[in-house]
Amino acid sequence: MDRLTRHELKSDKFVEEVGQTVHFLEAHKQQAIRYGGIALAVLVLAGAGYWFMKNRAATRQEALYKALETYNAPVLQEAPPEGVKAYKTDAERQAAIQKDLGGLIANYSGSEEAAICTYLLGLNAADHGKIAEAEKYLKTAIDDAGKDYASLARLSLAQLYASQGKVAEADALVRPLISSPTVLVSKDLATLELAKMLAKSKPEEAKKLLEPLRSASGPISRAAIQAYANIPQSR
């Protein structure tokens, strides 16, 4: 999926950094959060934070990098490798996430960095089964973030709704991303995700959405072929 993203978004430094991060996450997606596509967004943000840190040494962005580092820190019983941030329990990690992300939101309210942290808190809530809390955070991120990060929040909220069987609500959130893609949510990615959401309730429409992607080149084609194969067969 990283190749597709770089191809569509041109070859600038930001996209290259994001692409490398997404490639790593794709290889470890089974160990990431349960809401499939949301894991991709988390990794994209990790790459974005790294790029911010290297290229813009501003206070807000340094705080964002620290928050992303905390968010992505693993829980390890043994001592972590040198230089790797980790926590002994998930409770410790959750406390650190609320402190670092919540602190950034409080200190830099109204900024893009605050909106990104709001988005991450939504993903964290979803990962822990706090659906109402996740919905609240993601809606706030959609309203407060710039176009690119708002598109991630929109896609994540749609995936959350789809996981609850709220397909109509998910559909309404994703279609605008197809007609107006962003740097972080391409038209092909939005189309693929919508097809997955419609696979059970509207299999024929899902097939129509996937058909052009199946003949495309690169990872998107393989993903579309797999999604097509997972569509229930009509009896």
C-alpha cells in the first residue's frame, strides 16, 4: 500500500517517510488494533510525527512527536532494547497516553497538533471498546483538523460504524472521500474500504467498486482481489 500512496501523491519527503512507516505497519498489522484500517492511520501518523520532528523543530510539533512515541510504545514485561520507549502494563501506558496527548490538547487547543491527538484518543478509545468515547473524539477531530487529518478521522469513524453494523452511516462518511481524496486518504483506499463495508449488505455494488481496482497495478490490486473473494456469493 505504501507504493500506491507514493505513486499517487508524488515523491516528496513527507510521503516517502509516511510510506516507509506504512510498509512496516502492513507487515505487523495483526499485532495492531482490532479495527483493521485504523491501524494504518495510526502508523501514518507515526511517520508524520517523525517527519515533523526532523523538519520543523517547533514546540508544538516536538510535543506531538512525544505524544506519538507514547501512543505507539509497546507493553513489555522484559526490559526493552536501549532507546525504545515501553511500559510494563497497559494501565501505565494508558495513563501516559492521557497525560501526553491530553496535555498537548490542553496546551495547544485549536492547533492541528491538538486535532491529531484528539483523533488518536478516539482510536485508543475504540481499541479498548469505549465506542461512545471513540465516536466523540473522532467527530471532534473531523471538525477541528485540517483536510488531510480530518479525512483520516472520517475514515476511522466510518470503520467504527461499519464494525457496529451501521453501514448507512459508514457509507455517508466514506463517499465524500472518494470524490474528494486527500494526501492521507486516496481515492483508491476510500473505494476499497467502502466496498468492504458494503460486502454483506450490497454485494453487487461492492463488486462494482472493486472491479476497476482489481485490474490496477501494485498492492491496491492485490487488496481488491482479496476483498472481492471475501464477498458472500449470491444463492
